[in-house]
Amino acid sequence: AILCIFIFPLCCMKKIDNLRWTSALAVISLCLVAVIVTLFTVDYFISGDSYGIVNESQRGEIEWFVFSTNIFVAVPIIAYSMAFHIQIPPVYQELHKKTRE
């Protein structure tokens, strides 16, 4: 509910230009997350501490790709993202006109 209070006004903006500060905040947040992940990774390799693993018997093998039917869970997400191509004309309309200068 709290998330809707913040996102709903952003969805009601008439022009994409009004979201420039929100976009800047999003980029800064992503950079902050990248820095935190990098620091935790460096700390992990330096100290050898295993976060969240109680003993070494709980450590498993990494599977880079799992072949299963659960991969089709991503299909609705992909379809939803592809449905937004209809938003391209309004976005293009807000772009500055090209000139020969």
C-alpha cells in the first residue's frame, strides 16, 4: 500500500520529462547497490567468511543453468515488457525536433 502511494503519482505524470529527478534517484540507487555488493564481495574474498552458512556441509554446488519447466515463469514478464512498445509514439513525440544545425 505504501509503495502505491509513491508510484501512483509518478504514473500520472503527463510528460516523461517530469520524471528526470526520479530517474536520477534510480540511477544513484543502482550505483549504491553495486558499490555495496562489490564491498561485500571483496570482504568475502579477503576474510573468507561465509555469510549465512552455518557449517561447510551446507555449502552446495553452483548450477549455472537449470533445465526445468519453471523457466516458463519468465514468459509473462517478457510478454508484459514487450507490450510496452505501444508507448514508443508518445515518448518519441516528447523528444526534441531534429534540425540541420
